[in-house]
Amino acid sequence: MTSIPIISIIIPTFNHAEYLREALQSICAQTFCDWEAIVINNFSEDDTIEVVASFDDSRIHLENFRNSGVIAASRNRGIELARGRYLAFLDSDDKWYPEKLARCIPFFSAGAELVGHGLQWIGDQKRVVFCGPENMASFSALLYEGCCLTTSSTIVEKHLVLAAGGFSEDPAIVTAEDYHFWMKLAQRGIKVHFIREVLGEYRVHSANQSGAVLRHLNAVLCVINEFFPKEDLRDFKLRMRIRRRYALAFYGAGRAMQRNGQFDQWWRLLVCSVNYWPFFLKSYIAIVLGLVGVARKKRTLL
């Protein structure tokens, strides 16, 4: 009988064989070796099964599971199969650096219940994004300021995930199911720690960009509407906080549309942001910069 691993790594995947190989290689390269990797394959039509089999590593397991387009269902299936005390999530088109697990695990002994770190974005966009800081991971901050965690940079104690009921499989919040999940964990008051180090890479490509912006905006709106206080909405300060949160959501979607060059969409979203919260300076700056960029593009084409 094989020993129980300390960490279970859950990897949902669909038609990402070329990236999945890199993800699994990055796991096998970890300096901390007491792990199991559970690949939840949504019946991919590429050579995903052959890629997993090629590693010939007893710590890597493949589960074929149809999630009907809801990635949360795949993550929940992985949680069901996981034997480790800690759960780590890795999207199949992302990868970790060799010290990721070794750097994160000691913080659990120091009292943390969730540990996160920074990721290097690669592909169409290049930047470094860090989880946190800790004060931004409270329930109130996540609700009113937005999400500051990502799945591929997070390890959490399994019993807390089970207590929170795992990921919501509501189709209305697909693309924001991780945000919903962090909200549920924060609502339970878990102790978080974020490492100011880049310990992995997040891949940005066409599959996770423009076509999903509006869908993601609607999913985020569904999440925040679920968690907004339902009592005493006559309170002026509360109503203003809610309007500001809507403005942040529309601003984020508008900026995403700008990066994708979709003029017919981004200006409408940024105007919505201003309508909800006219005191948000970034919305005005984004509108001006966007219009300047459009004007320059038109002159170039003349």
C-alpha cells in the first residue's frame, strides 16, 4: 500500500496536452517530493492520456471525468480523490518553479491555513502578479475590492475546503468560481500567508482572453450579488460601497476589452464604471488613453 502524500495537486484539463506536459514536468521537478498529482481529464480529444502515461510516475493519476463545461466540477472531483492533508491547484496550461512546494509548506507549521505566492504572466501579456497582501484577503476586502488570489498560486488545508463545500458548480459563475471559493473560505476566517516571491508561471493566450470578458464580468457580478449584505440596504454608506464595487467590476472588464482592442465594447464598460462611481479617477484616465489610442490608430491607417 502506498503511503499517503502530504500534498495533493489537482489539475483539471481539456485539450491542453502540449501545455500539460510542461505542467507535469514542473511538478516532477519539485524539490519537495511528497506529493500526488491528480489530472482530471474532461475527455480531451488530443493526446492528453498519452502525455500522462509517458511520465510513468506512480504519484501521477489520471481520472477521466466529464464536467459539462464547468471546471469547478473537475476540481471537486479532484478534491474527492485527494488523499493529502493539503490541496494545491494547478491549471494545466500553467507551471511551477522547482522550489514552489518547498517554499510554501513550512508556513503551514507556523499557523497558516492558506499560502499563496506570485506568478509570472507569460504569453500575450508579460507581468508579475502577486497574491495578497494579507489584508486584501479578508472577506470584506475580497467582496468590495476584488479578488487577490489565483488557483495556480495557492495551497490550502483540505479540511477547510471540505468544510466550505468545495467549488460552486453553478453555471452562472463559470470563470469566477475561484473568486466565489475564496469568498467562502474568507467568510470562515481562515489564516492566510502570502510569499512575496514568484514561484510559477501563468500562461495568457487567446483561450483565456477576449471572448470570455463579458462572461467573466457577469460571473463576477453574480458572485458579489450573492455575498452583498441583504439587510438594511437603505444604509447610504453600504449602498455607496456596493456602487463602487460595481464600478470596479466594469472598470476591470473595460480594461480587458481595451487590451483586446475591442473599441465597441470597452468604452461602454468604462462609461458604466463612471456611472456607478464617478469618483473613480482610473476610469476617466482609461477612457482618455483609449480614445487617444484609437485616434492614433486611425491616423496610422490614413
